[in-house]
Amino acid sequence: MNLRLNANAIVTNSAGKILFVKLKKGPFAGGLCIPGGGINPGELCEEAIKREVFEETRVKLEDKITPIGFCELMHTGVQDHRVVLLMHSTSDAEPEETEEGHAVWLSYGEAEKSIIPFAHEAIKMWRAGKGYFRLIGDETGITKKWA
């Protein structure tokens, strides 16, 4: 089983909207996710989240990045186990489309029906002030190996 450490961010703007990426590839292509991805060896989670948010949205995070919790995603059927550090930051920068997906500011209500399970649970956790959740097996929504 593969184990990967990720960092993802809930980025909000001054209008209260959340930065989402409409994914172009992978098991959740077409779904909305919060930006983030793998932490490289020797990279601090804050550095990773700045890099990942920029790579996926072209938004530079300059404000304070605050840890809000973590989650575990595990699906033995596809031999994947992820531990995700969840962060929060703010920005009013205009996102751009990248090879990962089309980035856009949306309210939770505008996005709710298209949010992938992980991002949905992360936003719920953040809103409730909780620090942890996990999705196991079919709860993850994963149907094939993550890239």
C-alpha cells in the first residue's frame, strides 16, 4: 500500500467565497476540490501548500497560512493511504486555468453538488471547528488509483 503525505488548503476571499479547482484528470475529473497535493521530502507543509496552490490556481498565498487539522484517506482496493494536513489562508487574487484544472471562486452553495468527498468533508470540518476526519474504502469515492 502506498502512503503519501499531502497538504491542502481552504482558501477564502474577502467575499467569503472558497477557491476550488475543477479537476481535469484523475479519479475525480470534473469534480471540484480544494487545492493541494503531495509534500516533497525536505519541504515544510506551509511551503508545500504555497507551491501547490500556485501550481493549481496561479494564486500566490501571501497571507497567514493557518493549520486547521488533518484527515486520513484510505482505500485498500486501490492500495492508497493518504494523510492530509489541512490549512486555511486568504487571498483576493484572480485564479487561472492550469493543466490541473480550472480554478474558480465559488460559494459553498454554488459548488456543493460538485465537490468531491474529501473536499466536502474538509470544508465541513473547518466550518465546525473540528480538527480531524477520515474516509475509508468506498467513502473516499475513489474508483481507481490516484496519480
